[in-house]
Amino acid sequence: MKIAVLPGDGIGPEVTAEAVKVLEALELPGLILFDGDVGGAAYKAHGHPLPPETLTLARECDAVLFGAVGDPDCDNLERHLRPEQAILGLRKELGLFANLRPAKVFAGLEHLSPLAPEKAAAIDMMFVRELNGDVYFGDKGTRQGKDGSREGWDMMSYTEKEVTRIAQVAFRTARAGNDKTRVTSVDKANVLETSQVWRDAVNAAAGAHPDIELDHMYVDNAAMQIISHPERFGVILTGNLFGDILSDLASAAVGSIGLLASASMGERQTAHGLFGLYEPIHGSAPDIAGQGKANPMATILSAAMMLRHSFGLNAEAERIEAAVAAALGDGIRGGDLGGSHGTEAIGQAVLERL
Ligand code: NAD
Ligand code: IPM
Ligand code: MN
């Protein structure tokens, strides 16, 4: 079992280090970790945010554990050299089109949410976000606009095939979650042609899944209802941009972005399971980087998702998740949750409860 560890920038290395300690503590036979440079750190060392050797390393491993990329020093670089291009490049080059982002309140931890306890208790949704298309990967540029001023443009598009394959992931995920047979597809079909193709393709794909309860919701309404009626959601199927925004929104409802993990997968099978990239949904948090304040739980929970999805190690994944829940239950909280525990103290608390 080979894992590429790509810590990246800002708090990325801090949170990844704690997740690595958790993985090592499990003493999994045959586990080998390899380090690679990515993001602004890779740009500074090699002149590129995703150096070829990092991409090769990722391809040669069975899974990738990713921290975060993004560095204010790099915000004025040409777009193709910015740190964020590294994660976009990995997702695209590795064919990782399906991004799973669970947003769930652990039982007994409803008080971490800003929502009323009975609403918080109902938060148990899984975002299935398309990751290889949408406005992220369309043609883009700047030009002189019709009014004579500078104009930026980004092309949004989805093909039926792209929508069908992510819809199938959502339906399979809903079935696996048994209590989550409801799929809500989120789009903006009242305005966007891209979304009309999306909606039609989702409906067509649903024909083969009569057991799934499918509904459609406009993205603005979805943003409202995720907060006001979280109990209405099971699997939320959506595109790249809407999924990015709605999953950060849901993290606030759970209590903190420092708690939300993710898995990004495609179709490639390894000798151990499905190849995947695992990362917290948050970024490099330059405002708190280098201060030992970041909550590593999202990254630790991402490592648990790795064990489950890429290595079939469900019991070990559950051990990690239970240890995180126990640490939170015992009052171990980072500043993001109103507590005062630092990154290493939180990591240590999880290790002690494994
Ligand atoms: P961010 O997620 O990095 O931070 C948003 C806020 O949440 C900040 O106040 C931060 O301190 C806080 N926060 C985030 N993670 C935390 C944690 N684990 N513990 C405690 N607090 C945490 O979003 P941003 O500020 O918009 O972006 C910063 C940089 O990260 C940008 O360069 C952005 O492009 C990049 N980014 C990268 C990824 C990724 O690598 N996948 C994801 C999102 C943003
Ligand atoms: C995320 C991030 C990325 C995204 C950025 C850094 C490219 O916000 O992983 O959620 O938009 O997908
Ligand atoms: Mn995001």
C-alpha cells in the first residue's frame, strides 16, 4: 500500500503531519509513505506548482493524502503557475471526477453547530461533486469587452457523458448509505443551458435506479434549505462550482470547516481498491499558518476515508472516526470550534483515543 503524501502550503504541512501520525500508529502491514512537493512550495523549489516528479509519484501510488495549496506570495503569478493549479491538475490528470464530501454532525456533538440542536442532529449529507468539468476547466481568458474595458470570461459547460458518470456515482453512493436513498441534484436550470443538460442527463440516468428518490433543486434554494431544513438532504449531486460553495456552507452548519474531509475518485483500480486522493475541504489558511492553530481533524478524517475507499479497511477507518468523535466529545477543540487546543495537541488526543 503506497501513499503519496503531498502537504503543500500554509497549514497543509501542519495538518498532514498529524494525519500521517495517525496512519503510522495503526501499524498497517505493507504501508509505505512517500513525500512530494506541491503548490506554492513546489513552485518555489522547482518553478512549477505540480512538478512532473510529483505527478509521477501520485500515479505510482495507490492513494494520495493531500494537505492544501495556496500562498499569498503566489497570487500574482500567471494563472498556470499558481499553487491552486496543482490540485486542479492532479484531479484532472488522475481522472478524479467524483468528489465525496460528507457533512455530518457526530452524535452528541450537536452543540458544535450554530444551528438549533434538533436541526444540527439532522445534518447527515453527502456531497457528490463533479470535479473534472464545469467552469473550472472551460476556455477562459481576458479580452477587451464591448464597453471598451477589460473583460474576464470563463466558459461553463457539461457534456451528457460527464453528467451521467457523476450521477451514477451519486446513485451508487445513495444506495450504499441505505438511509440516504434520497438524491437531490442541484443546478441552475432556470437560467443556465449547462444546467438544463445537467438536469436532463440526471433524469435519464435515474431511469435505471427506480429505488432512488430523486429531486432537483436550484442552487440558491439549496443554499437556503441546507441551513433551514438539513433533514431534507441525503446525497447532494452537483457540479464543480456549486459543490465547492455548498460544501463550505455545509461545513459551517456542522461547526467548522476544520472538520470536513473529502475523497476524490475516478475509475482506476489498484491492487488494493480504488485509487483516490484524500484532502480536507479547507485551504491553506494563510491567516493562521505557522502558528500551530489549525484543526487537523478534517485531514485525519480524510485519511480514514482513504482507508475505507482505497484500501477496503473499514474497521480501521471507523477506529479513526471514533477516535476523532471521542476527542471532540472529551472537549478537545481547536480555535475554529471555540477551543484552545493546538494542532499537535488535537493530533495527540486523537492518537490516544485510537
Ligand atoms: P481556507 O479554507 O484556507 O480558510 C478559510 C477560513 O477558515 C480561514 O479563516 C482559516 O483560518 C479557517 N480554516 C480553514 N481551515 C482550518 C482549519 N483546519 N483549522 C482552523 N481554521 C481553519 O480558505 P481561503 O482563506 O479562502 O483560502 C486560502 C488559500 O487556500 C487560497 O490560496 C485558496 O485558493 C486555497 N484553497 C486551497 C484548497 C485546496 O488546496 N484544496 C481549498 C480551498 C482554498
Ligand atoms: C477546494 C478548493 C479548490 C476548488 C481550489 C483551491 C481550486 O476550493 O478544494 O474546495 O475550488 O475546488
Ligand atoms: Mn473550496
